[in-house]
Amino acid sequence: MRVAVVGGGFGGVYAIKLLQRWSAATITLFEPNERFVFTPLLHEVAVGALHPNAVTHVYTDIFRQQITHVKERVTHIDVYKKRLTVGKNNYSFDYIIISPGAKAHLPKQPVHKLKTIPDALEIKQTIENNVRDAIAKNDPTLLTCVLVGAGPTGVELAAELVDFYKQQITNQQSTLTPKITLLEGYPTILYDTDTRVQNIALAKLKKKGVIVHTSAFVENITNAGVRAKVHDTQKTFTAACIIWTAGVQPHDVASTVEKKEGHFRVDETLQLHDVPYAFAIGDAALLPTPVPKLAQVAVQQGAHAAKNILRVHKGKPGKPFVFNDKGFLVSLGHGYAAGVVKGLCIKGMFAWILWRTVYLSKFSGVRSKLRIAKEYTKNLFTW
Ligand SMILES: Cc1cc2nc3c(=O)[nH]c(=O)nc-3n(C[C@H](O)[C@H](O)[C@H](O)COP(=O)(O)OP(=O)(O)OC[C@H]3O[C@@H](n4cnc5c(N)ncnc54)[C@H](O)[C@@H]3O)c2cc1C
């Protein structure tokens, strides 16, 4: 049984792990990157709190048996002929799991984004340069930052940025005051989450000095900053650094099946309609009842697709996917997080430690766990 997995993110990796556990399938991973990226911790790389190596893992460390890793982007999938294309080469498969994830849905103007390690390092470089120049020129406008999008990424990054600027300014004995603004189109921050967490996060951000505007629709971005309509009033927010965290769209992978706004449409079993050997999961999949675009969804769908492949292989029909919501945690700067776990709302240092432990437990390989635990411990004392 030859299984092709397109994309080595959360969904793809967990599908492979479980296929290896339960079968002797011959697996080929198609993924241009050398290493798996743990995106929920990227904001810590952007502010220099974690080294990129602490949030990435070579694929050979993750899987218990060897797989073939084709380090290139899939350009076309012929689902009906069971063949995919990478550059000039074609590969055949018996089953396919399509999990190329999503990319940032950006405006035309140049802004920073946070989806990859290079994105995080670019933000780090910009804010470090801005701090250096602001202090040299005694110019607080260089310490202005506007984040567009108050989902988990925008909220976590805004809180981390406050800590970053505070630490830099204290270290350099400056009296300049940074200004961080968070803009959100919805009437609340963390729109899809529990109201209790929204309120805790909003109060914490305000206490840290972040200026939060909800119902704020960005209309234009210029050298002067971000122009937005906030509750029917036009406002311009000057910014030396603009970070866009609002919205994602699936990666383009051409295919013989019809897609909806780039998403592969699947039924409840995660199978492409009428194609029992082809599955789509994670951020690139669209179910009849949509599920959130979260790592925990992609992980569960990866495991479920693996299970269903084995069922189909034995001549049984696939089972419907049911999302098991394990809760939600959002970090709100150094030493503080908030979230809901098993219906219980938690916040503070305990939630922050839990948040980090959850992530730590997801890292495969003892070496990776030890490396990131070491960085976490170091940060406890240096931040
Ligand atoms: C900054 C940030 C913070 C986040 N924080 C959280 C959080 O705290 N909690 C949470 O649950 N979720 C979080 N998410 C969302 C979570 O990361 C995604 O929902 C999850 O990664 C989706 O998994 P996936 O497997 O669909 O895609 P991904 O994990 O994005 O993986 C897709 C992979 O496919 C590869 N690929 C793309 N195109 C091709 C191609 N043509 N051929 C081959 N390979 C391809 C990519 O290189 C990538 O490695 C965050 C996302 C970001 C960006």
C-alpha cells in the first residue's frame, strides 16, 4: 500500500505517525521544508524568546521508521489517475492525504506576516533595528507597532512585543515609551473563543498598555501607517512596524478535483467526494460542517484519515470525523496565559506553565523535548 502525504505540517505528520504505528504502508512525504515547524510558538521566535531550532524538528527525528521525503512542492494532483507531479517528475500512489495547510492572506502593501521561521526572523530583525535606531535618535515613533488581526496569533504577539520592548528599553536605560496597537474587524478579540477568555485577554492587554480597537476595518496601508475605519470613524495609526495576522487562505495545489476558494472539499469521513482513496485534512480541507483552523483539528484529522485509509483498504467504509475539542489556551506575555480546559476557565502563571507543558508534550523525541525545556527554563530567569 503506497500512501502519498502532501505537506508535513500538523496534519501530515500525525497521519504518518499513526500509519506507521498501525500498518506497514510505504509512505512518501512531499514537503519542501527540511524541518517540521511548530507554528504556535512562532511568536516567541519573533521576539527572540526562543531560538528557531527550539520550535523546528528534522523529520527523521519525528518518525519511528524511515519514510521517503521528497523535498519539493507538489504542483499538481491527478486524483483520478492516482498520480501527482513534483517539478518534472510524476509519482503514483494508492492512497493520498492532502494537507498543504494555509498561507497568510495579505494585503497588496508590504507588511510583516507570521507563518514561517523566516517571517519570525524578519520581524525580530525589524523590531531590533527599530529599538536601536529609536534609542540612537531618541525617537519614540520608531517604537510604534500596529498588528492587524486579534486572533490568537495577533493577541499572543502583541503581548510578547510589550515584554520585548520593555526588556530592551530597560537594558538600554532609555525612557522612551513604545506604542503597540491591535486592530480587529470583529466586535471582540479572539472572536471564535470563550467570552471569559476574551475578557481576560482584553483586560490583560490593556493593563500591559496595548491599545486595542475592535470593529476596526483596515482600508489602506501607506508609509504613514495604517488607515482604518473604527466604528464609522476614519483613523490613521502611524507605525514603524506593521504585522498582518488577519486571515489565511489554502496553499495553491492544482488538482483535477473542483475546489472551493482553494479548499479541498471533503465529506464527513475526510474523503474527497466519490474518491474513497483520497483524503484532505487540516487548514486546506473544507468539511460539510466547518471546523476551526487549529493545530489540534489538523492533528485529529491526520489520525482519523490514517484510520480511514486502513478501513477502506480492508473494504470497509470510512467513519465520520468528530472534532474533540481539548480546550484552548492563549499566552498573554511572559508568565501569563488564559484559557478553557475541560470547561474550566483558567488564567495566570499556572495557565502559562500548562500552556508551555502542552506544547512541550507535543514535541517528538527526547532530544527536542530537552532542548526546548532548557530554553523555557532559561527564559524564566532571563525575561
Ligand atoms: C503564528 C501561528 C500561530 C498559531 N497558533 C496556534 C495555536 O496556538 N493553537 C492552534 O491550535 N493552532 C494555531 N495555529 C494554527 C495551526 O498552526 C494550523 O491550524 C495548523 O498548522 C494546520 O495544520 P496543517 O497540517 O493543515 O497545515 P500546516 O501545519 O501549515 O502544514 C502544511 C505543510 O504543507 C507544506 N506545503 C504547502 N504547500 C505544499 C505543496 N504544494 N506541496 C508540498 N507541501 C506543501 C508546508 O510547507 C507545510 O509544512 C497557529 C498558526 C500560526 C501561523
